[in-house]
Amino acid sequence: MHEKSIVLFNKAVASEMTAVHQYMYFHFHCEDQGYDLLASLFMRIAIEEMNHIEICAERILFLGGDVEMVASDEVQTINDVEQMLVFARKLEEDA
């Protein structure tokens, strides 16, 4: 009965998982390059994305489904800070 909703919520989880991984990747590289404030921002965004996963997971379980903890895409290996910001903006616009 709720299968379609569960599928849609799991797609959202997959998208959010990708975002968490991407933002943490950016966090690590910004910190390594000495961009501490930007690294901190990327970490906070990753934590926000984790909260989105939790909300979706709660809803999936409420509907009687199982949470599929699989990212929808691979992490993009971007090390240039300007390109990171451009990609991050695209991630948020596509969400």
C-alpha cells in the first residue's frame, strides 16, 4: 500500500547519503588546505544532510518499509576550493 512512498523516501535517503559523503570529502580537503572556516561549514552541512536522512528513515519505518543505506552516486574528487563551491551549489540546487 505504501510501497511507492517508501521507494521515494529511499531515493531521498540515497541522495542525502551522497551529499553527506561529498560534503565530508570537501571538509577533509578544505581542512588539509588550511581553509578551516570553509571546512567547518562543509562539516555542518554534512550533519544537516544526516538529519534529513534520519527524518526520511523515520518515515520509511513508520510506513513499514526498510531503510536502504546506499548512496545514489560516487563522490566527486574535486580538490580545488572554487570548484568545490560550484559543485556544492549545484548539489543544493538539484536537491
